[in-house]
Amino acid sequence: MARNDKIRMPSSGAGITQYFDDYKSKIEFQPVHIVIFAIVVILIEILLWIGF
């Protein structure tokens, strides 16, 4: 007879994940703000690299 040596894991809801959009953060950034912030950080890094 064949033995069944497989390990059985508990069911996890058949892979269904629920996401709720009820949470609103008090801090909100627009994509333009993030791009400007990244450019400013890059410029500061360049200025520090050349020894300003």
C-alpha cells in the first residue's frame, strides 16, 4: 500500500483577498509633489557631490 506523506496546509480562503478603501490618510501628496521632491533631493545630492 502507498503511504500518503504529504503535508496538508490549512485553507486560506481560496486566495481571496479583500481590500477596503475606507481609510483616509490625513497627509495626502499629489504625484507632482513627489516628482518635485525627488528632483530637489537629486539636486542637493549633486551639489554636495561637487563640494558646494
